Amino acid sequence: MSLGAAEVISKTRNASVGGDKPPLIDIRNLRVTFPSGGAEPKAVLKGIDLAVQPGEIVGLVGESGAGKTTLARSILGLPPSPGRIAGGEVHFEGRQILSLSESELRRLRGHRLSVVVPNPRAELNPLLKVGDQIAAMAKIHLGVGGKEARRMALEILREVQIPDPERRMDAYPHELSGGMAQRVVIAMALICSPAFVISDDATSGLDVTVQAQILALLAKLAADHGSAMLFISRDVGITAHFCDRIAVLFSGEIVEIAPREPLFLEPAHPYTLMLLAAFSHSPKLRDSWSVPDTGRRRERNAGCQYADRCPIAQPVCRTQRPPFAEIGPGHFVRCYFPVRHA
Amino acid sequence: MSAVLTIDNLYKRFPIAGSKQVVQAINGVSLTVEPGETLGLVGESGSGKTTVGRCIVGLIEPTAGTIRFRGTDLAQRQQHKAKLAGKIQLVFQEPNESLDPRMKIGDTISEPLLPLKLDRETRRRRTADALRLVRLNPDLLDAYPSELSSGQQQRVGIARAMVTEPELVVLDEPTSALDPTARAEIIDLLRRIQNERNTAYLFISHDLSTVRFISHRVAVMYLGMIVEQGSAETVFNRPQHPYSSGLLSSVMLPHPHLKIESSVSLKGEIPSPINLPKGCFLASRCPFVIDRCRHEMPPAETVGERHTVHCFRHEDVAASVPASDTFNVFMKEAERILGRAGPIGVAPSLQ
Ligand SMILES: Nc1ncnc2c1ncn2[C@@H]1O[C@H](COP(=O)(O)OP(=O)(O)OP(=O)(O)O)[C@@H](O)[C@H]1O
Ligand SMILES: Nc1ncnc2c1ncn2[C@@H]1O[C@H](COP(=O)(O)OP(=O)(O)OP(=O)(O)O)[C@@H](O)[C@H]1O
Ligand code: SF4
Ligand code: SF4
Ligand SMILES: [Mg+2]
Ligand SMILES: [Mg+2]
């Protein structure tokens, strides 16, 4: 391919960093593959570039199977098995995470970098009191004593607004509602004040009322601790109110990334328009941004990954991967024919 | 009585094993659904929505109260078996849970017809009809559920419910496991089927935006009670119960400038239905609470046409924020942003 990869990456760099300061975390050309039946492994992340500033909340949206969880886990050096990191770098606090040893990675995870996943019950040990589980994180990573760890656990439970935190310290996971268990998992992720938090669809199973409270909390904690967050969600609506920038992932590629307002008010990639049209409740809008399902969709190697589903695809789209071009300040789109707004 | 479904003062208690206590899941629910009407049932997790649905379809027995289907008391379901067969159907949240993985799609769809004792030709025609209604490719009749996407699986779930030509379908979060596009397609489908067959729906969902769009009327549930019930437009544009208003305030539309204004932000979670508080159930979370609320249960008050509210201060609640039609404003915005005549291409450039 003749696309100057380095040039594209350096462009991405400037804009996907949303500012002049050095980014807190800098993901460069991250590629992940899964073994497939055939000779070629299946590419699941096809060169992700994403940099996040301190204090910034970046949303990541995309349909089921787009690669969101794969990205979340690969950033921590733990691609879902049997996936493997096929290339790329993740720079964080002066180190390249993907070149660290297993034990160095373990020290980083849960301490400087942490991830909150859905299904909190699977994350908690059913036999241990939640207070002890939270305190254990501080003991392991910060080396504090038992008493201090418990004091910190109680404080973080208060911060995540668990009702009656003193009593909840001694509760077992099964005694908690789903919303409370999710708060406990968030408390565990935050007790060491990590610099970077990844939330992987962690609130989507909760009531909107509880979601709103937890999101406000995560945002406040990020602001208070100067930490940054990658907020993965299938609920696009939440990101419109809660994230500074939003990246749209399609088939293992970021097809569009922009600050919140241009992304929702001037979306440019046909896939983003299709996604937003799905929320509009207008069949007419949806029809104008989708093509009838011919069942012919397949993995593409050359050209635009979205070509089979794109209502405005042209012959050129099928031959070469479109460039990741800046169409407005910090607004990048991987498309030959981005939609322009007056 | 023209209503398809009439529920009168329904109660449901669940005993707790090894304890004298009971779960008071439903505490006096009354509602009606007319032919061809969609009643949206909303409320936080644990408010009792599924329990109401399960009582209607007969999966569980109510503790007290009556449920009538076209005037027939469903407590006598057994006596009226022939008349009721296939008339009330249920669609679940997780499409693959209701589908037998070893059964071909075609057999899954036609299975509910077996008890109706129809001749083979009618069965075949009804199955084909159901398939057409949900726009599934007839090639899929021989497929197994695992070969289908979750959107297609949910179409099968709906076809299976529609095949008996029901007059009432209880849809318990039919779209919450789906991607946005599949969800939108299912919603379109349900509306089209309703237009064609005049089917009544009880549509249970957490997604208020979808409920606003699909429902004619809406019932807001809290701790086993319907605290407000009315036309979707009235309840969403000017809620009169603090709980309705609080639920609406947590809706996040995919537009950075559109937020539903409300004087209520709900803190904490729904209390346990084991020891119900005295007085109004919302008192512990309600910013409008007054002394009276803590010892007296507010009665149902009719505040408009088929619009009832259980709150002493509903007038103050209604006056606390100006009426607004945020969902329609959002739809207009979406048309403005997404509805351009056609995408304007720029010359391909590789720089
Ligand atoms: N064990 C595996 N073997 C092969 N491919 C896999 C495996 N696990 C995941 N994949 C592929 O990786 C892709 C990305 O999966 P991933 O779980 O990251 O998606 P996601 O965006 O998190 O989806 P969701 O919204 O459903 O959580 C999927 O399309 C799937 O094909
Ligand atoms: N079989 C049962 N035994 C005991 N308690 C039950 C049973 N079924 C439901 N409950 C309780 O009844 C209450 C209402 O539950 P229900 O499932 O109807 O709520 P819901 O509104 O459908 O919630 P969700 O939104 O989570 O689906 C809950 O407190 C629940 O724990
Ligand atoms: S590059 Fe072509 S096929 Fe791909 S999204 Fe743009 S217009 Fe559609
Ligand atoms: S009756 Fe009182 S506590 Fe209940 S909702 Fe109305 S104001 Fe709030
Ligand atoms: Mg995932
Ligand atoms: Mg339910």
C-alpha cells in the first residue's frame, strides 16, 4: 500500500491528542489478531491510534464485535485469549507497556492503570467481605498496612456513594444489589488513584438512574484525581453528555474521532451517520444511511472496511484503505467522501 | 367493555424460603390496554414490571386482584382454555433463551400452533405469514438459532409470538440485548405488525426514548405500584409525579445540547420490597416530600383523560419545570443533522 503510513500516523498523533501537552497514554498503530482456521490470522484491531490527555474522558462506541473489549484489554497488555498483539506500542508514564515483563505489567494493573468491566459479580470473590477485597488492592499495590488499607477502603466506598458504607464493608457480594456491586468494583479500580481508567461497558446493565449517578461520580473522580478515562459504551447517548471526545470503532478501526460537539452535530463518516440514524426513530433517515442486507458482507483486506455497508461507496473505496484525514480541529475521519455540513 | 386487558388492583407476594417475611412485588396495580394500543411499562429494576407481565400470561398466579382479557377473568384461565388459546403471547429479552438450540427455526416458529389443532395447510400458511411479518428470509426456516445474529433471533422470537395471531403481546425488554441498528429494526417491525393486525402491546423497557416513540400510553412503576399513568405525550412532556420526572431526567439522548429538564434527580436506589415503608413509597428519595407523605399513602387522582397520579403534590411537580417536548426536538434535530439530500463527496485525496 502506498499510503504513507508514517505520515498518517503523525497526523493522527497531533489531532487525536486534543492539545499540546504530552498525552497521558499514547496508543500507536496497535494491531491484534486472532488465530483463524486459515493460514492468515484474523485481524481484529487493524492499527489503532489514540492518545488521551490527563483529565480527559474519551468515549469509544461501536457495535458488538467491533473490537472494543479487545482494545481495552490489549492496552493493559492482556488481549483476550487466544488473541495476540501483532504490533504497535502503548506509551504510558514514560514506558512502553507492551514491552514490559509480566510482573512489571502486574504491578501496573490495578495501580496506575485499571479497568472496570460489566458483570461485577464475576469480579468479586463471593467468599470475602467486600471491605477486605477493596483493602487488599491498597495493600498489594501501595504497600500500606492493614489498618490504613481499611481506612482507605471505607473512604473510597463513601466516595462511590454506597449507602451505609461502614456496614457494607462487612457485607458479602451476594448481599449487594447489582448497582451496589458495580460501585464496589469501581471502588476497587479507583482505590489506588490510577492515572488511567478504562470502563468497558461497565454501567450498561444498570438502571439509567444509577448509571447517571455512577457516571457523575466517575467524572468527578477523574477531575479530582487528574486521571483520564477511556469510556467504552454501546450507549451512544451517554457519551454525548459525558465524554470530551468520542471515537467510533468499526471492524477494528477508528473510523471517526472528534470532540463531542462536532461528532454529534457534524458527523462525517457514513458509519457514524448510520449509527446516529438508528437512534433517531426515523425509518427514512435509517434507510438513507444503510444498504439492504445482501448477506454478502465479508472481511475486507484492501480498501475501506465499511464499503459493503456504505450507501455512498465508490469504486476507489474498494481498492485502497482511505486515509485518516483531519476535516476540522481535532476531527478525523477515515473516508474518501466524508459528509460535509453547511 | 372494549379493552383487551383490564387489570384491577393486582397484588403479588412471593414467600421467602425459611422466613416469615414476603416480597411485596406488586402492590395494587390497575391498568387497561385497548385494542391496537401500546402501553409502555417503565420503572427501575425491581419495580415489578416483569412480575406484572408474568401474571398476565399466566406464568404465575396473582395473590389478589383481577386480570381480565376481553372481559374473561383470567383466574378461570383453565375453563376458557379453548377461547384463550394463543390470544396472549410473551416475547422475552434474551432471544436465544426462548429458542431451543436443537430446533430448526421453522419448527420453533410453528410450535405454538400445535395446541390450536389447526389443519396442516393453515399451520403452513400462518407460519409463512409470521415469517413475512418479521421479514425473515424463508431460507432460514431450516437454520438453527446459533446460525442467526441476535437481531434475527429476536425476529424469530417475535414471529413465534405472532404466529397464533394474538390480540395482546407482552414484550419484556425485547430490544435491550440488541445493537442500535437491530433495535431500531425490531421497533419498526413491531409498529408495522400492530398497524396491520391491530395487536395490543404491553411494552416493558428501560429505554425511555424507545418507549416514548412506540407507546400510545405509558405507566410508570415504582415498588409494585403504578405511580403515574397517561398518554405518552402528556407524561413525558409534563410529568406530574416526581418519580416520572426523575426517570426522565436521567435519559441521555445522543445530542450534546438536549437534556430533559427536571426538578428531580433521583439519588440512591429502589428500596427492598420486603419491608415497605409506611406512607408514600418514594418519600425517602423524593425532593417534594412533606410530613404527610411519611404516614399517608397518596391516593390515585385523575388529573386528565385516562391520566392518573399518586402524589399529594402533583400540581407543584407539574409546575416545577416548563412543559417540554425534548424527544420531538431531538427527532427534528436528527433530521436536520442526518437528513441532508445526499452526502457531498470531496475529491478522493491520498495526499
Ligand atoms: N476467541 C476468539 N476467536 C476468534 N475471534 C474472536 C475471539 N474473541 C473475539 N473475537 C473477535 O474479536 C472481535 C472483537 O471482539 P470484542 O469482544 O473486542 O468486541 P466488542 O466491541 O467488545 O463487542 P461487544 O460490544 O459485544 O462487547 C469479534 O468480532 C470477534 O470476531
Ligand atoms: N420468584 C420470585 N421470588 C421472590 N421474589 C421475586 C420473584 N420474582 C420477582 N421477585 C422480586 O419482585 C420484585 C419485582 O421483580 P421484577 O422482576 O418484576 O422487576 P422488574 O421491574 O421486571 O425488574 P427488571 O427491570 O430488573 O427486570 C423484585 O424485588 C424481585 O426481586
Ligand atoms: S471510504 Fe468509501 S466506502 Fe468507505 S465509508 Fe467512505 S465513502 Fe463509504
Ligand atoms: S406523595 Fe410526597 S413523597 Fe410521594 S411522590 Fe408525592 S411529594 Fe413525593
Ligand atoms: Mg465488549
Ligand atoms: Mg424485568
